[in-house]
Amino acid sequence: VTKSAVATGADLVAYSGFTTSNYLQQPYNSDLDFGTGDFSISGWFKGGNNVQVILDRRTLNNVSSSGFYLYIDVDYTLRFATVSSGVSQINSNSSFGSTEWKHVTAVRKGAGTIQEIYINGVLDSSGSVTSRNTTNATGSLFIGIEAGINYPNTGSMALLRISATAPTVEQIKKMYDDEKFL
């Protein structure tokens, strides 16, 4: 995985260069078993082409296992999904085919009943959740690839983080405003 400055002279670094054999993986961590509770994913993303995964928290080589994932589809739409007995997915209304950095916050809240995507601090899309329990006692966290097997990320990402809370609209806007100068 390549680590480079987000812009000339910047201290902040971005990660890129993901392939099917070059990605980040965190083994099972019970802190990522959100069950039906609230959680969020935030970060900055840029560029890339084709289907590409930002992160995936499921079992290695098992894309039908419980968990959650965030990816950009072939039509450059950001998709946020939770998986248990089925898939609950929402799609962004914004395109990710550009070369500009975009701040994304994907939120699941309301005891796991609502999913939202915020782009650059503004609500972009929202939907209800039917597939709620994301607990997976064999799940790993994969950054830049789908469950260790497909769709390597071809863009760049920075300041990626996952939280066991759902930030408020005001907190999401503040994250975007505070970080956009970095």
C-alpha cells in the first residue's frame, strides 16, 4: 500500500495502491461487532475507477457473511451496506468519479433502523434498514478490498475511521469543516 502526501507540502498522508494481494486487514476485533447498535464510518476519498471497495468488515473469502461495507460502484455511486440475513444498502446521489477529495460519513442509527450517507458535511441520502445485526465472530476488517478477494480500491483515502457512535448532523458538519483545510 502506498503512503503519500494528499497535496504538495501537506503533512497529511493518503493511502492508495491497493490490489488483490496488497491491502490492509485487521483480524477479528469484538469492538467492531456493533450488533443492531449505532455506528459510523468517516474519511476522505478521491478518484479511482470501476467497482472499488473502501472497507469491508466480513469473513475472509465469504461475502455473504454478516457485517458491513462501503464501496464505490461501477457507476461511481457510493454504496453503504449492512449485512445479516439479507442486505440493507443505500446509495449516494453524488458521483465519485472525480479527482476531488470528498469527505464521507456513513451512519447507521436509531437502534440500527436508519442508514445515512453524508458528503462534505451534508446529508446526501437516507434509507431504512431491514438487515440489522452486523455481529460476526469471524469477521475481519479489510481496507481497500472486498473480504480479501475482489474489487481493490483504485483511488486514495485519508483519515479513515470507524466509531461505535452515530454523530449528529452538527458533528458531521464540524468534522468536514475542521478537516477540509488539512
